[in-house]
Amino acid sequence: MTARILDGRATSAAVLDRVREEVAEFSREQGRVPVLATVLVGDDPASHTYVRMKANRCAKVGMESRRVELDAGISTETLVKTIRELSADPAVDGILLQHPVPEHIDERAAFEAIDPAKDVDGVTRTSFARMAFDEGGFASATPGGIMALLDAYEIPLSGKHAVVIGRSPILGKPVGMLLLARDATVTYCHSRTRDLAEHVARADIVVAAVGRPELIRGEWIKPGAVVVDAGYADNRGDVEYEAAAERASFITPVPGGVGPMTIATLLAQTVRAAREGTEK
């Protein structure tokens, strides 16, 4: 068996085509385009690259990207004040705090300064709760992108056993909640899970979200399982790709799988935030 590729680049392109149409419609109706504010703290090269990628995607769909750069040495209080000002700005529809932030900053406090109505990256407690209870909140962008990718390939979820490796508040935990809402049976695994290989071997759907290259061995994968690799470090994913692809039915490449879907979801949710903001 050789797995079929879950192509995030092609799928995200289709999502962005729809976003472009929605932006044009919003612009005709409101006389302006949606605005995404990106807040970048410090000079981490990878973070700068990610922010540039998001700005480029904004430009391609006709959306405005407002970039706010702050010195690495700022305090949590200063960052929170900046984010609250953006939250209060009626010209801003969505806010993204590029993470991680420098270690001395309380990242959770900064996230919570984002108005949930503008939390298009789905990082606040309010967004998580609304998403988990299916009350209209914004999904965390990567989990939301994963679900959109699975749907694009018509992967059945109901009744399936999904194993999520990773428990971060913006990836592992929310993707498990989204799968649960679609009637999957969800097992969370993490760094202290015993017999990880045995858990993975029972999974119909594996979501790897740890950030440890090739932690998940190919021989652990159940024949016919769907493998979603959301990890990225040293240009590799969390899953031993070649070996896993020989056993899985579907698999995401790294790069080119989950990453493009994250950005597409972020922009789709920004347009939604802009639209909902006009309805208040």
C-alpha cells in the first residue's frame, strides 16, 4: 500500500479562491477590505518568515495586512496594551500574535488581550470554549485547517478512533475537540504516555502535533490509517514519512500538508470576523 497524499497546497489554493471572492464581495458592500493585524515580538527569523508568508497571502486575496513589530525586550504589559488597542480599533477585523514570544513574556496574558470577536487564530480561552461547545467561536487555525483538509478528501470521521499526539492549547487539545464533535473517538497522547506505539497502532486517524522529528515510527501505523503530520522541525515532521506512507491510506507531506491550510483558515476566519463585525 502506498498512501495517497493529502495535498495542503492544492486544497488551500481552493480555499483561498473562495476567500478572494468573499473579500471582493465584502469590499463592494462595505467600501473597504478586511484587515488582519499581525503582531511580531522580537527578531526570530522563522517568525518573520511566517509573518511575511501571511502578508503575501493577504495581498493575493485582496486583504490588507497591518504589521506591528515590537522589540524583543518589551514587557508583557506593553504587549497587552498594544493588543488591546488593536482590539478596540474598528478598522481591524482580525488579530494574530505570532508565537512563540520571548520567554519573559506571559504569552497567555497576551493571547487573552485579543477580543474574541477578532481572535481569528483561535488562541483565546473564549474561542476554545465556543469551539468545543459548537457555539460559533473561531477554531485554532491549524486544527481548523486539518479538519478542512480531511473534509476536502472526504475522510470519514464518525466512529473512527483518532489518536492525537500532543496537547498544546492551540493545536493538540483543540483538534481533539473538533474530532470529537464529528463523532470520532479521541485518545490524547503526550510526552508521558506509556506505550505510545501501542496507542498509535490502534488508530484509524493519527494526528501528530509534537514538534519532535520522526517521533512516530512508520511501523507503528495501522494499515489503512490516515496520518496527519502537524509537526515541523529541521524540515521534517513528527512522523517517519517514507515508512508511514507504505502503510497509511492517506498522509500529509511535510512541508506542503498542514502548513498551507493553517494560513488559508486564518484568512477565511478573518473575512468571517469582518462580516460578523458589520452585523453588530
